[in-house]
Amino acid sequence: MRRAGISTLSLLLVLTLSSTAFAAKSKNSADGEIIAMDGRTMVLKVKKNEESFKLNRDTEYRRANEELRAGHFKVGDRVRVKYRVEEEDKIAVRVEMWIPPHKLRRGGV
């Protein structure tokens, strides 16, 4: 009986830790307004803070199902940046242009 209790407790611990790790991994995105951008960095205003993201040749740029280039984005655009963390840097994996909901409903993208 004691062995079954320990096994159950061990399984519960493993499931809890793995779900916590998954939740932490899936939170690597930021929504905000572009306040600065050059060929290497994009800075967003996220709520009341600024967040910087490094851009590279592997960064994807999108609007809905359309592939874009970095040149399509400008200061003032609202975007979502999906990123990965490498040491202290946030590396942009994907930058998605925000589309107002009324344009999505009408197919105005």
C-alpha cells in the first residue's frame, strides 16, 4: 500500500513539473506597439514597459496567412512577437502584424 502511495505521489510530481515547464515555455510572446526598429532590433511598448527583441535572418514576418518582409513593419504598428530566450537576449522567432477584428470578419486582410 505504501509503495502505491509513493508511486502515485511521484507521478503527480512529474506531471506537475512538466505542466509548469510547458506553461513557462508557451508564454514567450509579447503584444505591443513598435516604438523603434532597425535591421537588428525591434522595440515594443508592452503595457507601460519597453521590450527589445533581436531580429535575424531566421525571423518570420506575417500578417494572417501572408508572409511579409521586415520592411512591411513600421513604428506605430501593433504586433505580437513570439520569441526564444538565449542567455539574456530575446530573439524574435516570428513577428505577426495585428489585424483589427472587423477586418478579419469581412475578409479585409
